[in-house]
Amino acid sequence: MDGGSGSEDLFDSIVMADEKFRGEGYQEGFERGRCRGLQEGRRHGASHGAKLSSEVSFYYGFAITWKCLLQHHTDLKSRKRLKAVEALLDLIQDLSLDDLSSVKLQGDMEKLRAKFRQVCSMLNIPADFKNYVRTNEGTSF
């Protein structure tokens, strides 16, 4: 019976070694995946944040420029346009860019884009943002 016990011990050690290596392999793979996921997440976040800040900066520069151009005109049409431009500036100043994944930020950006399109319509200029800013997809931070 002693021979059977030895083969059982050998079988148990093989099974235990397999379990041990499988567990170690899983843990190592998990750690590598976690690190890679963090790197890719940071890269994606930086890219998304850069695009969003570029868009908001464009709207801000656009609004400031038109405010300067319109503020000295006293006719009714210019005053309405100026009021719309100031409303665009207010939306920009109230924007919180702390959490890019927040539902509030997404809603606020939609309002900002809609106000921008409204102002462009009032000024009789094209409202397609892509025509104003060309982003370099290869940009890295």
C-alpha cells in the first residue's frame, strides 16, 4: 500500500504545482493588465481632455472677439447679438471641467454647442467647429 501512497503524493504535488503556477500566472497577468489599462486610460483621458479644452477655448476666443466687435454698436440687432454672445460667455464661465465623465458636463457641453450654433446663426456665419480647428490626432502629452 505504500507504493500507492507515493504515487498519490506525486499526483497531489503535480496538481498542486499546476494550481500554484496557474494562480501565479493569473496574478501576474492581472497586474500587467491593470497597469496597461491605467496607461491606456490616462492616454485616452488626456486626448479627450485636450480635445474638449480646445473646443471650449475656441468658443471662448470666438465669443470674446465678437463681444469686442459688437459692444460699440447701438442698433437693436447688434444689441441682441451682443446679448447672445454674452450668454455664450456665461455658459463657458460656468462650465466645470473637473470631471470629464460627468453627466452634467456632457449636458453643459450640449448647451454650449447649441448656444454657439445660435450665435453663429445670428451673426450669419458657419457654425461647423471642424472648419475652425484642426486637431492633430498624433498629439501626445
